[in-house]
Amino acid sequence: MNPERRLERENGDLISFSEAQNRDGDIVAQLGYVAARDELYRNLDRQQQTICSLVRHHLDLGVDERCTVLPQDQWIKGGFNVCIPIQTESGPVRRKLMLRCCLPYKLAEAQYPESFASDMLSYHDGRLLSHPNIIYDAQDCRGSMAVRTLLRALSCKYLNKEFRNGPFLLQFTDLHPSNIFVDEDWNVTCFLDLEWISALPVEMVAVPYWVTGRKIDEIKEEHLDEFDHVRQEFMRILEEEERTAANLSIPLSRVMENMWKSKGVWFWSCLESVDAMSYLVPDHICPQFGTLWSSKTETILADFWCNDSRKMVDKKLNELADYQKTLQGVFRPSVMSFNI
């Protein structure tokens, strides 16, 4: 193995084996994104006629109107989508459009089929079982098992029977500042990533954690007070908007406030994130019940996550070791391709 060999990642950065083995996530799979991305771009480039036919259909263009897919060097390439610029000409009128295509290798249906629709808690269980690089060591494995056990046990505390059969509201699953456009007076003019909207339980609606510019695991102690101050201002404005809106069978502000007071907002945040639960359970869930998170707590709760939890810990440690060997093999010069 050449320790200096560096492989390209999807964002263009180069990474060595020594750097990769200290990173979270499945680096072996991520290195395969480059080949998958390039193949996708080649396929889209070959499908220019199909793309133009699709555009013509949606815009009802006549046979004498031109439709052109612009060259690949003008495509806008993101982390989850690629935007293909298209130009149409109808006499003197020219229009520029964007056709956005998701990156199929990022959607994860192949690894986690129907996981979200069936059960968010089961998804997190499945992720722990299937991800080879999800733990650092034995204690981290027990901690991951423990938080999942506790969240499942406490779920009945946060799920309101009143909303068991709805309402289910359309919500953004990836709402962040870069997806919101505003004018000079800070009026919202546009949202992006509408295709990721899902019909979700009303209890999942919450003030975005990023309104104070902090990560969700940083919202604690004095930063929690800072967030709550901004949250209250947000809620005041929402209540004003509700008073001027049409009659609502269930005021959204009431549901959101109840979820904040019950700490349910942190429960749902655990389910919505792939890695936040390890921070939110000790910082917000445990104090609600007058207990502290400790290694002893992790060991006890981990035993209830599955039969023979010690065997499961050993299994995950073996998977981690195998992953490290596979990762090391990827950086050998003879390995030139990856399978996604």
C-alpha cells in the first residue's frame, strides 16, 4: 500500500488512507460517488433529445420552436442534484430554463428500502445494524444501542393520541437558509427543494434549530436560552399570522408550543437526524426525567436493544475492522473502481 496515495472525492478534494480512516461515514461508498456521478452526467448528456422532448411537452412548444440543452460545462452541479440549463427560442422570444435531476446514488433506496415510510425508529435501528463505520469503539456502540432503546421506550410520552390519525401537514425535510429566498425587506419570495416535501405528523413542525446560527447539538445551557428567546419571537409572529388567516381546526402555534413544553421537539429532532440523538438524549431527554446519562446507563439500556447485546457489540467491532481493511484496500494502486 502506498500511504501517500490520494483518491478524489465527489467535491473534488483528495483524501488519503490516513485521513479516511479517521472520518465518520462510509468513505468506501463515498469514493464510489465520483464514478457514479460521471456515469450519470454521461447518460444525461446522451439523453439531450429526450430532455428536449420532455421540455417541449411541458411547455407545449411547437415544432418550429427550438429547444437546446446547454453544454455540460454550464451545468450547475450540487451535492444532491444537477441542474441542466435549457434554452428555448420562439421567434424573437428566448427563455432560459433549468431542468433539475436528483443524483440517484444519493437517495439510498437501495440501502434502506421503505425505511422512512414504515418506521423512523426502525430506520435508525436498521442503520446501526447495516452501517459498517457507524461506531468508534465498544462503548460508543453501547451508547448508540442505548439511545435507540430509550427513544423507543419513551415514544409514547411524546406521541399525542389526538393526532394519531392526523392532520398530516406538508413539511420540508431539508429546510435550511440556503433554500429560502427573500427580498430586500426579508419577505420570503421563493423556496427550493420542493420535491423533498413530505406529509408528516403535525407534531414535527417546529421552529428551525438554525435560527440562532448554531448546530442542533450546540443548543444547550446559555445557547438554549438564546434559542428560546428567538423561538418565542417566532411564535408571537406565527400567532399573529394565524389570527389573520382562515379558521384553523387546530392552531399550529398551539401544537408547536405544546411540543416545546413537553420536550417532544427534541424527540422528533432525534428521529429526523442521523446523528443528533447521541447529543439530544443526554442534553434534553434525560434531564426531563431527572437523570444523568452515563456509561453505566448506556450499558444497562444497551442490553435491552437486542438479544445478547455483547455479541452485537462484538459483531459491530468486527464489521468496523473489516471496513478498515476494505478502506485500506481501496487506497492500493490496483483498486481503480467502486461499486455503489
